[in-house]
Amino acid sequence: MTIHLYVDEDAMDHDLVRALRARGVNVTTALEEAMIERSDQDHLDHATVLGRALYSFNVADFYRLHESYRSRGKSHSGIIVARQQHYSVGQQMRRLVNLISTKSAEEMRNQVEFLNAWG
């Protein structure tokens, strides 16, 4: 199964979402899911319920959440993080498409991927 994305409000960019959709990526956003101004935990829980890997610029907080989930035996659908204002929309899109075309949703489960590894 292909990775589907949930883009939190930190990483949400309409141009990025449009570019991903134009390339066949199944993506939804915090805005579309009525999740604006919710906690990081809420975003990760919601993405997990939807069966989507979460994409965010909030590297430290989501890595801590990942570790917390692991220590409690809790599962998530994957987390993809990138440094904010480090990549153009085109670079983000290409790296996300590369990751999605390489890994399956099953391989992404309970994993954290750093966008810089997919360039």
C-alpha cells in the first residue's frame, strides 16, 4: 500500500499540496481535517486514525512523540520531518515523492524519516 500523507499546520503550504496532488500523492491537511490549533499529539493521533504518515517542520516535538509512542507500545502511521525554511516547495515535493515511491505504508509504520535523507 502506498503512503498517504497528512500535512500538519506547520508544514501546510497550498503550493506543496497542489504539487503533490498533481503527482498522484494522496494528501490531506490539518486545515481540510479541521485540526487547526490542535496539539502535536492530536495531530499524530488523527493522522494515525486516518492511516496517514504525518509531515511536519516540528522536528523535535514529533521525534519526542515518536519516542513516547515507542516506550508505551503505541503505534503510528509514520512521521516525516524537515527543517522549516530549509527546502523550497519543489525540493519538498521531490523528496516526499521520492520517499513515497520508495517505501510502502507498512514500511513507514512506526518510523521517523528525515526529509534531508531523500534528496
